[in-house]
Amino acid sequence: MSGRRIRCSWCGVQLTVPPRAQNIQCAVCKAVTQVQQHDRLLGQAQSSLHDATNKLKGFLNTVSSNINSMVAAVNSYPMQASSYGSYAQPARPISSLMPFSAKGKKRAVLCAVSYYGQRHRLKGTVNDVRCMKYFLVERMGFPNDSILLLSEEEPNPSLIPTKYNIRKALHWLVQGCQSGDSLVFHYSGHGSQQRDLNGDEIDGYDEMLLPVDHQIEGTILDDEINATIVKPLPSGAKLHAIIDACHSGTVLDLPFLCRMNSEGYYVWEDHGFLSSTYKGTSGGLAISFSACDDHQVSVDTMETLSPEP
């Protein structure tokens, strides 16, 4: 009868353990793995993973409840003149940055920048946006032809995440936006900061996204992102942004920032009082989920191997 399989405690290569064996020597690195000790550590790891999963579920339930409360509070807040003034949306001519036709009440731009051939290449960005597309289509009812996916693996040159292509995709996202529309912008790639030149940032820095050609064409600043996909949102329209990048806390330049601790408690910070221009929408709702704070960085996680059957 064939034995079961474990991994070498030193080099990780897969080993076949004979029945009733207490230890086994790796044929590759010659290290000896104690079978009983391996089983005990595996059991402890599985128990810890189970506990962590339960804690995470509880935390996500708390966060979800609080976010629903926040959204309800925002929706119920009366629209009135404030120290920000009001933003009157100007007539927006059809831009040369819009070669695509906007389709449907649900639209999404999913952008994965991997930086192939560059020093700081990322490995998980394409997987991120593919998972997001699956979620939007299968769980949220987004039509396939209403989702633009930009990545370096796309054969169509207009879908490579260059600065030009990302900018035109963001214009496409809000083109003809109306009440009842649901928009999603998901970016997975590098982010950075630079000195704020117009005095509208509390920390003195503008946040920015780094397209694949940023070393030649430059970056996309938070001021431009706000003007492109936040300010045009009309009443009744919603935008959800998921930004998985370094220094992404306020990369949409929204007027308010919600800080939440590990227990789900939150406070609001006013980030619009320094600006001479209104940073909010034209009556719609814009929410951004960021991978980290403006002063923080985020990195690729290590790839893990699934246990063999």
C-alpha cells in the first residue's frame, strides 16, 4: 500500500512516507523530517488558521455593518451650501480619450500593472483584476462587455495600462453617467507620492498611480483622478474604487477620510478644508477602499503551495 505525502522540513520537496514510518530522509537535501512532529505542527497550523478565519469573519461582519451605517448616513445628509461651495458640472464634450462605447448601468475599469521587464515587477496584479472581474460578473451582475480590463497580457494595444490608456478608460467609465449607474474602478499596481504644489493636501503630498510607462510619460495624480471620475458623478450614481497600491489612502482626493481600527470603530477626517475647489461629487456617492495609508507601502504577498492530495 502506498504511503501518504508530506513536505521536507528543510527544502520543501514532496516526500512519500512509508506506512508506520516515524521519520524520513529527503533524497534531495538529505535532511531528516520527523513525521510525528510534522503532523503535530500541521495540526497546530490548521487550528490557528481556523481561529484566524473565524476572527476575520467576525471583523468583516462588523466592518460591513459599520460601512452600511456610514453609507446610510451619507445618503440621508441634506445637500446644502457649505464651506466647500457647490460644484456645478459643466458640459463635457466628447473627448478624444473615449474610443469605447459606454454600455449599461453597471460599468467597471479594472487595471493591472505588472511592470514586465522593469526592476520593481509585480506578480499578483493580473490575478487581482481577474478575480474582481469574476466577482462583478458572477455575483454583482455586471455584463462582460461593460468591463474594461487593462493589463500587459492583453493582445489589444489599447488595453495595455499606459498612462494614455488608463486616462481614456477613466473618462469612458463616467461617460454619460446617470442616476442609478453603478461604477467600479479597481487598480492593482504601484503608487507613490510627490510634493503638493497647490496646497490642498493635509500632509503636503499628492498621491499618484504609476502606469507601465510612467518613467517616460509620467504618473497620474490624485487631482486628475478626482476631476475625472469623482466630480462628474450625478445624484443617484455610485462609484466604488478599490486601490491596491502604496500611498493610496487618499488617491481619489475625496473630501472626507474614514479611519477605522481593528475593532471596526471609525472616525471621519475632513480633507477638503484646505482646497479652494470642491473635491466631492455632483450629488453622487464615491467610496474608495485603499490598501494602505498615504504614508504607508504595500507589497506582493508570497506565493503559497496548496497541499497535495
